[in-house]
Amino acid sequence: MRSVATACADTMIADKLFRPIKVGNLELANRIAMAPMSRYLCPEGIPHEKVSAYYARRALNQVGLIITEATYIGHPTAPSYEGVPYFAGEAALAGWAKVRKAVHAAGGKIFPQLWHTGSFRNSSMAPRPGVPGVGPSENLNAFTGHAEPTKAMTEKEILEVIEAYAEAAEAAQRLGFDGVEIHGAHGYLIDEFFWATSNRRADRYGGNRRERARFAVEVIEAMRDRVGPDFPISFRYSQWKQQDYKAVLGKTPAELAEVLEPLVDAGVSIVHCSTRRLWEPGFPIENDMTLAGWTRKITGLPVIAVGGTGLDRPGLNAAEAASLDVIEKPLARNEFDILAVGRALLADPAWALKVRQGRAVEGVGYSKEQLKSLF
């Protein structure tokens, strides 16, 4: 049972989270975002009416910003998993236009997250069997569960993928989305270029940290050329990889800055800092500032923080809703601007509203069974 002190802390946190915020030219009703979570429930890669209702339901329950599940850019090497929607092609974009309309009608704002899975693909995968997985370098894919190696991308392929990202951003702006997010985290293609373990190139896309950031920089620059200076571009990064939870892009703030600063110069608007437990210190050799706080300090940009909020056992399934006190300190220290919430919002469309009303304890706990349907 929660103590009176815990309930009071949750009330103060909720008060801060539900103040309107302006991030660049983006005005949000509050500081709650729905984190991107793959659902694998779009046959043929086309979003349908249940997808529209799924996102609109969260917006109606006072989630200020919806970041969609990861969506494939329009390049043959991008997809790895069936049921993931595309953000390319007439049919998929028509579906996304309906999703955007539904979220706006519910009072929310929405970004599509744009994705290339990199070496997580192998040549047996639908929808394009025969197309190999690609990455910055040839890598034996033991860590992704594939027997075949990743094919090292040619410069021509790199430029084609950059163009596909730019086309997707332009489509999002044309369809009336409020911004876009680039998935540059968790060991997928863009993150593979950042990571020395997977990027051993000897050309201009390899080298030191700043040089390994060139691919991401060129993706951002190509998007900016298409959408202009004011359209919001969020960039999601992580230290950890699915292949290695202990991996880091930078062991110190100075090393991390070598990765993040070029992204700022290229024209990113928002940095989405993906951690497994957002309240933990970003660097063990420094003070107790979170990684989101370091990201904000390094970049000078608005930051989205994510990682475990609303789960009673961070990083695991949650049997019941949890206190918000774990974010009290970083929120009070202004270490992030927007709080992204994943599984708690997947489990309970009304989670944000319950938090605002002081009823967070009534939240529905997360379980893997909930992944089987959209509700």
C-alpha cells in the first residue's frame, strides 16, 4: 500500500508533467509522450483502423505527444520483421494519414518513427526474400541469431538509404504530422555506424566517433533539406544495444559529446535518450546526473527521457502500476523536457489521465499477453 508521502510526491510530479510545454515550434499540452513500441500487427505493412484507434485512444486520454511504433523507410534492405508498417508507398501513407487525422481529432500531436533495421535482417526474411541484411561492415551475425554475415554497404547503398529517410520525412510533413523521429538506437542501422564494434570502415563513414557519426549527420541534413528549418526532427539514441546491454557510445561525457554534437550541428531539434532505467546515473565516474541530463547539457536541446516509468519492477513485466517517485529527482533538476512512457501506456490507454487525476495506483499492469492485440 502506498504511503501518504508517496501519494503526495506523485501529485507534485503529475503537476509538473501536465504543464504545457513548447519545444522549438512544437506546442504540447503536457510533457507526457507515448514511447515508440513495435506491435507487428499491420498485415502487408499498412496501418488500419485499429491502429488509428489505438493511438487516438492514448491522445484522448491526455498523452501530449504520440511517437509511433517504428516504421520502415522505403528501401529494400530496411525491413526485418513481418507486421511492421511502412512509412513509404501509397497504401501505407494513406493509412498513416488516417492515423494522423485521428490523433489530431483527439487533441494529440504525433511523430512517426523512421527505421532501418540494418543487420537484424537476413536474406530469408519477408517481404523481400533474397535481399541480404546490410550494415556498415561485414559482421558475423551471431548476436542477431542469423548464420549469414551482414553485407557491408557500398557508398551507393548508403546514399540510397539516406534518400529514403529524406523521402519519408518529406511525406510526414506533407501528411500533416507534427514532426518525425529517427530511430538511431538499440543496435539497428544508424546505431551500427556509431558503434566501433560494428563499424570498421576505412572510408569517410568510419574512423573516430565523429567520423562514425557521418551517416547519421547526412541523414539529418538530407531531411532538413526537404522539410526546412522549422519542422521538428527528434533523434533517438542509446548507449546500450540489443546485442550488448553493456555497450556504450561514450564512456565519459566528453566521449558521448563526440557523437551527439555533430547531430546538433546537422539540425536535430530534439534528442530522445533511450535508457532501460532513466533515473540511474549516466556515468559511474561522474555525479548522479542521469543520461538524459547529460544529453541536455551536451546538446543544449530539448530532451525526451525514457526507461521504466510506471513499471513496478523496472525492465521487467509489471504486475501492477508503480509510483512515479523514481523520476522525482531528475524532473526537479530539469534533466529532461518530455517523459516518454512505454509499457505502462501500452497496458493502459488511460494511464496519463489517471496520473493527472492522482489515480496512478489504478493503472493496469503490463503483461506480455497484451502484445497480441491493439486496444
